[in-house]
Amino acid sequence: MTMKRPFQATLLLAQLCAGAALADSDGIKVVANGSQASMAGSADYFSGNAVVDMLFSPTEYSQVSGAHVTFAPGARTAWHTHPRGQTLIVTSGKGWVQEWGKDKQEIHPGDVVRIAPGVKHWHGATASNGMRHIALQEAVDGRNVEWLEQVGDDQYAK
């Protein structure tokens, strides 16, 4: 019995040291607001004026990325899909989201839009109001989106 106690004490000490090592590692990382890249939405993937402010990128343990996207009135994405779907959280303004073959839907601050994997869609501002949302998506084999054709003015106006 006396041999078990030193072993248990050693095991406990090893666990405490391992916990301290984890506390000193990157167990929690704060990404400061504004420290990530901000870029104009590419004309290949957006119509109108859009700004993409990256919030976070995939890591070694998570393939999720996030961005705060700002659309000027009339701005929108091209049609696109996501291999693991996408979640949009509207933070300001008024916008539209549309699934291919269906009517567009109006979205407002506080709305959460869940888009299933592989669903062809677009999203952006209304013609007269800007809109801002957080976009969350997960990569598969390093890709989180497949960009398709632009949303034409006639499609956008419908």
C-alpha cells in the first residue's frame, strides 16, 4: 500500500505540470478586432461595392472561417455553394438571400440564415439599403466555397 501513494503523488504532479504547460500554450488565442485582413470584394465574386473583413481563418484543429461582410446598396455576391453549408448572422441594414429556383427572402439585423451544404445561393444588400453580416463556413480539402456565375441585374430585381 505504501508504494501506491508515492506513485499516485507522482502521477498527480505530472498531471498538474501538464495542465500548467497547456495554460502557457495557445489554448486560448484572442484575435484583436481589426487585426485581420480587410479587402474589397473581388469583382469576380461580387457585384457592386462590398468589403470583406476577415474575423478568423481555419486552424490546425478547426476548418471554420468567419468574416464580417459589408454590402453597399445594390451589392451582392455571385451565385455560389459551400461544401459544409454557411451561416449568416445579419448585424445591420437590410438584405436579401436567395436559393436557386426560389424567391428571394428579406433579412434584417439579428436574423440567422442557415444555408445547407451544396445549396446554390446568393446574398447581399437590397437595392436601397446597405447590409452587413457575419459569414461562417467550413472548408473541405482547403476549400470553403465554389463560386459560380454572377447574379444578373434582372435576377436581382425579381
